[in-house]
Amino acid sequence: MRTQDSVKSKTPAKSKTSAKNKKTSPKLKTAPPSREEIAQLAEKYWMERGRPDGSPEQDWLRAERDLMGMAS
């Protein structure tokens, strides 16, 4: 007659698949923003600033930076 102490429970063997073997999804590469997308956002920024004369590159660079940040 067997007692509970003498009965060994079998646990399923651990899978040999480790974290390093698991496939991770690659980062999706997105295309850089188009000139049109940058221009549209730059115009929006320019209008928000009250449509001042001069320094359009300020709005262009901000739009480009913001859109590039969204892409990464």
C-alpha cells in the first residue's frame, strides 16, 4: 500500500525554448515624412504664430523634427 509521502508527483518538463530563442517582432520601418507633409505642418505652425514675416525655416525645421519623432 502506498502512502501520499511515497508518491512523487511528476511535473511536466520545462520547455527548452528560452527567452533568447523567442522571435521578437522587428521594428517597423516607416518612410520619412514627405515634403508635402512637412510643408502642411510648417504652415500650420506659421499660422499659429500669427503669420509673421521672415524665418520660415523655423517652422519647417520644427515640423520636420516633430514628424520624424512620430516616425521613430
